[in-house]
Amino acid sequence: MVIGTLADEVTRRAEAVGDRISGAFFEPVIRLGVTGLARAGKTVFITSLVANLMDRARMPQLVAQADGRIVAAYLQPQPDDTVPRFDYENHLAAITAAEPFWPESTRTVSELRLSLKVRSGGLLGGFGGPRTLHLDIVDYPGEWLLDLGLLEKSYAQWSADVLDWADRRAEARDFLAVAEAAAGQTTWEEPDARALADAYKAYLRAARDAGHADITPGRFLLPGEMEGSPALTFAPLRPEDAPARKGLWREMERRYEAYKDRVVKPFFRDHFARIDRQVVLVDALSAIHGGPPAVEELRRAMADILGAFRPGRNRFLSSLLMGKRVEKILFAATKADHLHHTQHGRLTAIMEALLRDAVDRASFAGADTAAMSIAALRATVEETVNHGGHPVDCVRGRLLTTGKQAALYPGELPEDPKRLLNPARSLAEGWLDADYNVMAFAPAPLRLKPGEGPPHIRLDRAAQFLIGDRL
Ligand code: GDP
């Protein structure tokens, strides 16, 4: 165990040096983590970001681009041979097809290396050739981050926490009945374990569909390559005073510990600990549409995610990081093309208030943090319609369900974020004075001129925050 930890540390030290420089030419590398809960928009974000960094006509807020210093951007083989490659070409083909469609969402960790040739700025910029910077983009499910909390919880503690929430939710009724029947089982067969785990997963799926964000273990709904393995076939059971040595409770406990050792720790060691900058994508509009409890869960999830980046938060993580810390974290509300631009400032103010709260809750300090509202791929156009003699600012797009054009008025976000955050905190049943709508739009057919990437909203500002200082 001790030897294992030491070996890990030695490897990390060597890697920490290797990560920042690449090959014999000492070319700097930035590892950019892209995360967010399922459907937050990670796949679309990476696809559009890469396309817009290669064809940069729509990136005026990226300062190095505005200064004409980016000479070239091109994809290269990634440095990690055992990590799946982000399927950029197929995802781009989906959004640029004659009849475009949304690409398949993130299901596991994947990586892509984009290299940028950049001329230095300033007086000495003209001397020497352009330098190369490698941007390694690492896409991973936000659900996996929340597993960090498991490392400090025993099986009994985790079960008690999870069941406490489950007791209050209608979606958990069937699972609780199966768990009740399994209590105190002194012998068991694999189908018993599977039935229990399947019932638990069905509950997690229903909880996620109802907008709940506290889905642990994170791999149960996004198993990656581990699907069906015993380390992913367990479930919480109520604490027992003297569980039988060969009983079901002890087996569940053993599998929970195996999950932490074999699944959670390797992810944090191999991927998370190597990240330099991070963007966390948040589907804030869907949460607002979901009502106050959904916004409250979003607020808690943001604090939990930020907590994962707090230095010294966790003994295991501190031993991996050895003082290295993420330098910048951007929380971006995605899909801002559901709003007329006159409301973007309000969405950003809500994100900023949520971020401030998350920083306070997680006692987070150190990294440079920011909040923004963006759309990685603009699927709508703006339109002002006349509604009973009043002009109403809408967006128009093709509906995903019917393929028909429709105008959406999503509701008016309050100027003061507290008007949303206070009812959320008190878990009010509904918004007092407003109603919010979202619609799923299909991506719009694109007619790109040479040099243009897909249309977006503020993707260039996001890129400037995340990597602009290194270009
Ligand atoms: P992931 O699970 O985080 O990888 O999420 P995806 O990137 O697959 O996005 C999930 C869904 O959100 C997509 O299928 C789209 O329906 C929607 N979406 C993502 N980005 C945008 C955007 O910029 N604009 C709009 N209108 N919808 C988006």
C-alpha cells in the first residue's frame, strides 16, 4: 500500500515535469479539462471550440487572434495512448451536415490535442519564429468528479446519506422496497446483487430525469468501459449492527471499497490531477425551467464541483497534486441562444451569483474563477414579435421534436439574481412571478464562408479567459 502510494508519487513527479513540456523542443502544453453534468453541452462545446480555433474568423475576442499572432492551428496525435480520442471529425460532420443533427453526448473520458503556432507579442515579437503551444482538451463527465466525496466516506456513511435523500423522493420507492427485502441477508447469489444494483440504477435514472444532481456513484449512469463489472454492481443498504461475514451487506461494502480503489482513484490520478485549466458547463436555463429545487441542486452541485478543485480538500488528492493547482476555472451557462441577447447579461449575473455562493460554500481560494453565458453552437435567430400590441423579444429555431420552425419567448429573467436564488434556497414549489420555458432546437444548417467556424455566442471570450494569457 505504502509502496504503491510512493510509486504513484514518483510517477506523478516525473509526469508533472513531462506534462508541461513536450518532446525534445520544450513546447509548452496546457491541459484543459471540460466537464459538466450529462447534457450540459460538453461535446458541442469542444467540437465548436476546436473548429473555431482552426477557422478563427468568428473569434475576435481572442486577443492573439485579433492581433494577428495565431499563425496556424492543427490537430495532432494525442500524447496519451490509452485514452480514447475525442471523436472530433464525426461530431463536426454531425453539426455541419446538410441536415445537421446533434452529436452523441459524452459517455466517458476522451482527449484531443490541438496545436497552435503563435507569434509572440510585444516589441520582441518579430524576432525568432513562431512558437508552438499544445492544447490538450480532456472531456470527462462531471458526475465522475462528484465521486471525490466518496473517498472520505465509509460504505455505512455513504449509504446513510444516500438513503436519507431517497426516503424523501417518490422516484426511490421501488428501490427502497428492494433494499428493505435485501436487509439482513446472510447468504447471497450474484442475481441478488444485480437485482439490487439494477433497482438502484433505475432510481438514479429517474432522479436524474427529475433534475436531481446528486447522483452517486458517478459511474452508475455513465459507466464508460466498466459496464457490468462487480465494482459497478452494488447499492446502498441501511447500516446493520452486526452484518454477517458472508452476507450481502459485507459484499456490498467490499464492492463499494473496490469502486473507490479501482475506479475513482485511477480517474483522479490519471486525468484530473493533470489538468491546468478547467471549464465547467452548466445548463442553467434548464434548471431555472425546472423550478426552485432544481436551481438549489445546481447551486450545491457547483459548490461540490468547485470543492474538488480546492487544494488540500482531500488527503488522497493532495498527495497526487503535490502543490500543483488548477490555474483558472470558468463556469459557463450553455445554450444562451435560447435567450434574446437583451437577457444574456441577466443570465450571466445569475451565474456570477451562483459562482460567488459556490466559492463561499467550498471556502475556495486560489484559482482565477469566472462565470459567463455562452452558446457553443447558435441554433436560433432573434426575432421581435408583436404580442397583443406589445413587442416581445424572442428567438426562432427549428424544433427538435417536429422539425417545424417556432418562436420561443423563454420568460423574463429577473435583473436581480436574488429573485431566483432566494426562492431556490427555501426550496419554494414554484417561481412566484414568472414562468420559464425551454425548447429543444435542432442545429441550424450552416453556410460557412472560408475561414469561418460554426456560429456561437461568446466562445471567443471563453477561450480568451481559459488560454488567452498563454498565447
Ligand atoms: P454533453 O452530455 O455534456 O456532452 O452534452 P452535449 O454537448 O451532447 O449537449 C447536449 C444537448 O444540449 C445537445 O444534444 C443539444 O440538444 C443541446 N445543446 C448543446 N449545446 C448547445 C448550444 O450551444 N445551443 C443549443 N441550442 N443547444 C445546445
